[in-house]
Amino acid sequence: MNTELIPVLNESMEIDLPATISYEQLKEKLSYHVNHLIQFDFQKLVSVLYRIDVNEEKLKSMLAENTETDASSIIAELIIERQLQKIKSRQEFRRDNNINEDEKW
């Protein structure tokens, strides 16, 4: 599992996940947290999803297509997916911006 994912999720979701955790455990704990937000602080969940930049259309589509699946599980999966995309983008940006010291101004 990506070592950057857990700290990013801990910060963005205001949760305390252990540093070493399997994907299944991660999804389960995140799903539980999302379910708690659905029940007790839906506005906070909406705010978190907006801040993380989870695709609203994809979320709506997945919820509509998977009516038998728990919504919190779908949302947790989309949060993980989006955070991994952002981590990958940052890594690629860093790699692309590694300029040789001699070439810097």
C-alpha cells in the first residue's frame, strides 16, 4: 500500500488510522467513519468530499448502480481512489520538476 495514503487520509478525514493496515482494513475503518458522518454530521461529509475533490457525478452514478452495496463503502472506496490519484499526480509533478542544479537560475 502507498505509504503516503494513510497520513493523507488521517488529515483529510480527521481520523486516526494506524500506519500499517491492509487495504481491506483501511476500507472497513474508513467506511465505518463515513457511515458515522452520514448519520451524525452529513454536512461535514459533504464538505470533506468537496475538499478531497471526489467526483460528484461518479459518486451519484456508483450509488445508483450499486443499490445493494452500502453507500459508506462506495464513498470510502472513492475517497481512497481520489487520494491515490492526487498522490500519484504530486509524485509525477515532483519528478517532472527535478531540475539539475546547473540548469537552475
